Amino acid sequence: MGIDSLPSEQRAIDMHAHQPTSEFLHDAGGQMMQDAADRFGADLETDTYENMIEEYREAGVRRAVLLGWDAETNTGNPPVPNDYVADIRDEYDDFFVGFGSVDPLKDDCVEEAIRCVEDLDLSGFKFQQIAQGFDPSDSEHEELWATIEDLGVPVVFHGGNSTLGACSPGGRGLKVKYGNPMLIDDVAANHPDLQILIAHPAYPWEKEQLAICQQKGNVYMDLSGWMPRYIDEQVLHYAKTLLSDKVMFGTDYPMLEPESWLEQFAKLDFDEEVQRKILWENAEAFLGL
């Protein structure tokens, strides 16, 4: 069956999914991930990709962006290797879109970015500035952004606070300030051909995020990391109106489950045209599907 002939309830694209395995939940996440689980009453039980995909299919989700992770310099935790992300993408290539991750504090970050696209054929990059401990607007990272811009693939930047290290002494040394989307505005202005997705409603900087998405044609946002009923009303209003072409569906799997997210979203009184845009049409355009 071709994509165009799929019923609408089976066409959603999740722009923000992590591995349900120990590579992400235990190895890369480490104690800071356990802190988050303890704070919000979640568990870090691992699962298989087969079960993950079945869960998505039952919820009506067609594709998911599987994100790499490398915050080794700042956290000391091992990365989710880009080769691993590419291998999972290849094994389930009808479902996953693979995004790599490079640690901007590593000397070989530019070379690794090139390898991700030219050798591994990954489709973009994910950055988690709080976990990685860096300011994306700092001039020392300009070569990395220029390289990714030249490679012609999009990037996902974390937006807003992070639950990693929640309520631990000093938050495990993680600094919330790096999640301010205003730091991404500089990158967008200096690299107009770089397509940027700000992940999550960027609490407590939602207004700044909306302003950037409205002013920068190359900046978008997703709704991952929050159940729909908890998303700020102004974010939902903009998603329904001025930014309906720039907002996308995401869960933050396995932290949030696609079925529960979509059930809540269906109750938000979005008209059918806007629902199509948010659930799959905007993602198709952003990913070039």
C-alpha cells in the first residue's frame, strides 16, 4: 500500500524517539536518567525494537525519528554510537529515520558529523545542550554548524528545561540555561540554510520559542516531552493558527507513549487540516519524505 493511500489514522510521524534499550536508558542516561525516572515515578525497564514498533503501529504511527546521543565529555557517560543508530535504522528501514549525535566538545565533532551523513547515511543530528554542556551560540561551534549546513541535513536542538538530574544535588552539574531557545536564534540567523527543529515546548521559555519560530523561516518546533493537556495554552493557540505549518508531533519515547499522547491530542479541538499538518505533513516536508 502506498503512503498516499494510507488512512489518516495510520500516517503520523513521531519526530522524537529514543532507544528503549540499555544503550540509551542505562549507559548514556546513567544516574541523571535515573534521577528523572525517580522524580516522575517512571521506570527504566528496557524493551525490544519489535515491541516498540508494534506499539507505534497500534497507535497509528507510520515512522519515527530515532535519535543518537553523545554527551560523553560533559557527563562521562558513553554515547549511543552513531553506527548503532544506523544499524537499527537499516534493520527497520521502513519505520525508523536515523539522526546521529556528535559531542560539540570533542575535537573530532566536525569529522564525525561528516561521517554520519556521508558514510552512515543518517538523516540529521540531535543536540541536547543541557546534557552536552554547551552554548550553541558560542563562536567555537561555528564550524560544526557550517559543516552541517553544507551537508544539507536538519538538526534537532533541545528546548527548555530538562528532567535529567531532577532534584539531585546540583542537578548533577547540568545547567538549565543551555536550554534557552534564544541561544538557537543566533545559529538560525547565521546559518539560514540550516533547517532547525526545537524539540519540546521550551518551558519556561515558550514565548521566546514561539517568537523565534515565527521570525526565522528555518526554525520549527515539536510538541514532544509533554502530554498535550499540560502544554502551554499559548503554544497550542499558535500551533492552531500562525505556526500551524511549523509545529510537529513528537513523544520523547519511551518516556511518553504514542497512544496516550495521540488520544489526548485528539481532544484539543484542532481542526482536521491542522491535525494533518502537525501529525505528518509538516514532518514529511521537514524530513524530505
